[in-house]
Amino acid sequence: MENIIMITGKVKYTITLDPGVWIFDDRRIDLTTYFLTKNKNSDSLEEYTKAVSKHWDREIMEGAIFPPTLKSEKKFEKEKVLTGTFGIPLKPFLLNAEPNSDALTLVIHSKDKQYEFPLEDAYDLIVGFSKEGKPLSSDGPIHIYLSDGSNQDNPIKNVTGFTIK
């Protein structure tokens, strides 16, 4: 239960987050390369559509039998998941909580102190949940990164919850 994070406050729905399952989420991002590339605000539905389209095209061209290259790609992806450093955008979770119209601020609670962000800026935050394939157990369960990467080497650690004010 200590790894469970809550989004509470001026919201229609209180959201419970479990960082342990995000490794299986298609929205996860590789934090080792995310801040190096120019950050594009792309639509996740658009990315999903492109991925499905690419897979569909491959099946039409090569049939449903997986060629050796596809097997190699799957093996590479599995290994990447086991050794990667990952995060996930906070925006979908905030949107699912449905903040009230008078909500202006996101408060991040950590063991050390509280951090406040304007709600509009909070939608761009990245939640780190694994480092080199391991959960963030010593100073986690999650880390918070600014979308511009300015705190990449010093993220907000020991996060215990979120409150929308």
C-alpha cells in the first residue's frame, strides 16, 4: 500500500495510482532519451493509430507469420522493459480526476516538503516510476520531472500524493 499514490482535492473523482503497473502501459516513455529529443506534444491516439497502421501494413505485406526480424524486435522490447528507465505523463491521470472549474493549483506532497504548480503547468509533468528496470523503492515510489528536463538530474523524490486546490 505504500506505493499507492492518490490524486485528491477539488476533483470530481479521487484517483488511485499504482506505479507498479505502468511498465505495461503503452503511454510510458523512455526517460533516457525523452529529454534529449525535442519534446513534441503529440496526441497519444495519433501515435497509437500510426503503430496499429504499421502493424497492419506489415501483416498485409508479410502475412500473419512473424518473420525473424519481428521476433528480434519483440525480444529487444522485452529486454528494454527489463532494463529501461521509464516515466509516464501525468496529464491523463489529472484529466481522469476531472478537476473542478475553480481548481488552480496542483500540490505535490513528498516526505520532505510540498511543491505547488499551476494546474495548467502540471499537465506537462512527467512521473518517473522505474530506473534501470527496477522500481524506485529507496526514494520513490515516483519521481516528478518537469517537461523541459531542467530537473532531470534532481527530480522531486519521495512523492506521497497529489492534491488539486
